Amino acid sequence: MNVYIVADGGEQTGLGHIIRTSSLVQEYEKKQYSVVYLIKKNDKVIKYLNSAELKYLICDSNEGYIGFINDQVNSDDILFIDSYELSDTELQVISSNCRLSVCIDDNAQRQYNCDFIVNGNGHAPDLIFETSSKTKCLLGYNYLLLRDQFQISKVEFSPLIRTMLVTLGGADINGYTIRVLKALHKFNGKIHCVIGPGFKESTIQSIVEIASSDKRIELIINPENIAEVMKNADAAISAGGSSLYELVSMRIPTVTILQAENQRNIVNHLDHYGVVKYIGDFDVLSENELINELEMFIKSRELRKRMYENATRLDLGSGAMNVVKVITDYLKEV
């Protein structure tokens, strides 16, 4: 039995789906299983998979992607699917060709005909899923997919922000990192700015230009271990994707700014728990509003202390292990 993963990734969708499913690779490799990504040809995705030493097979033709998946996966295999790009019909076709199919979901906005649905978001138990009668749902933070490095790395609270981390995902498809760096012009500490493997060259060039004339800014390009980078920060500015969960798991007080609508429920739920501070949407916030919100966050030790304390009570570290255990136990019974 092999394990395969189908996950979206690229310039428009970013790398969040690829990154979160890599937590499953870690867990299955502990059990001596071979795990392989089945991907469309995309330089950004291939670059990341190579840097993370993840196995993959490439479909050279997007039109033949479904046939390519079915050719690789057989009736004894497990297939994880983390994709918005596949239609409901395509999802059903590839799900019926394997021993067990697992769909990773965010917002319950499609029909699922699979064996398991995994949605590790805090709001997931409140969603209504359209599924077949056989489908089992693994919902909530107990099934949140985070890589091993975030289970062991935690930070201590710092009253002063000596180092601010700016991390807007593996791709930052809209180039919002540039706006954030400019908005921090009054900040007196160090700024660690992460440039992910999916960043556009034009965005990278603009960031490098800003950093070249600002000694506060240190650029961190395609870090192998992002948890080590986060561990050196006293606070962070993040978008609403997987990075936000990673920061919360490490108890780092974080300002979040929404850059994609499908992240809204995630941001709202974490903001409700008081573990992040949501300050608005990138496409709505004016430059002055962004500057003022960041300055208030930096100055408010009490707010950041509460966020840190709330994060210590939120366990986000065991989701991938729990998912793999449930599936392994299920296969023993059927």
C-alpha cells in the first residue's frame, strides 16, 4: 500500500495546500510508508518539493491530469486530496479508484464522495458538509495539519518587540509584504522578512530594494525550517493561511491581515479566541489605517500578553498524527 497526495499549488493558489499536507508525509514516513505527490508541472511547486525533500511525480499535461492520477493510484492505495481546482465529478472519479480517499477541506463548499473529510479549522464543527453516507468527518483543531517542527518549538513572551517577523505565506501572490514593510517605517526593532518559494520575481525585487536601504530589515529567503525563524521573533504580521496557525502554535502574538476570502473563517475564529489580532482586509485597509493598527499593536503590551496566554491554552500540535491514527485504525477494521 502506498500513500499519494494531490494538492493545489502555484502562482495563483500559493503553496499552503502543499505545505500543510507535508505534515502527513512526516507521520506516514514514521510508519515506513512511501508518500508521493501527484502534481501538475509548476516550477514553484517543484522548487518547494525539492527543497523539502518530498517525493513527487509530474503530469506534463494539465488536460490529462485525472488520467495521470488514476494511472498511478491503484485499489490498494490511500489518496489524500487537497484541491479546489478539481471539479466534483473529477473528485468522484479519482476517489473511486483507490482503497481509501481523504479530502482535506476548508469551507464545506462542495460535494464530497470520499471516505474521510479532514477540516482542522476551529469553525469546522459548525459547517454543514454535503457527503455520501459512507463519509466520516474529522473536524476541529484535533485534526489541524501542522508539521512536526511546530509541535516542539515554543517562545517565551517578551514585553518589548525587539524582532518583528513579517511572513505572508509561501507565495504572497498580491505582493502585500511590500505594503507591510513600508507601514513599519516607525518601528525601532529588527524586522525579519520571509520570502517564500512562490514569490514573484517582481515582488522579490521590490522587497530587496526596500531592504537595501533599511538596516533594520533582514531578508530570510526560502527557509528550510520556518519554526526556527519564528522562534527568534517577539511578534509577527501574517496573512490568514497556514502560517497563522503555525505562529499561534508557537504562542507568538500576531497581527493578521486578510488577503484571501477563503481564509476569513479561520481568521475570525482565531480572533474570537483572542490568539491573533485581526485588523482588516488588505484590499480595504488604507495605508494610514495599516500604519495606525500596527503601531497600536506594537505599543500594547497588555494585548500581546493576553494573546500569548490565550495561545498557551490552545493545543494545535497533534492533528496530523491524529488523522493518520484514525485512518490506520479504520483500515484495520474494514
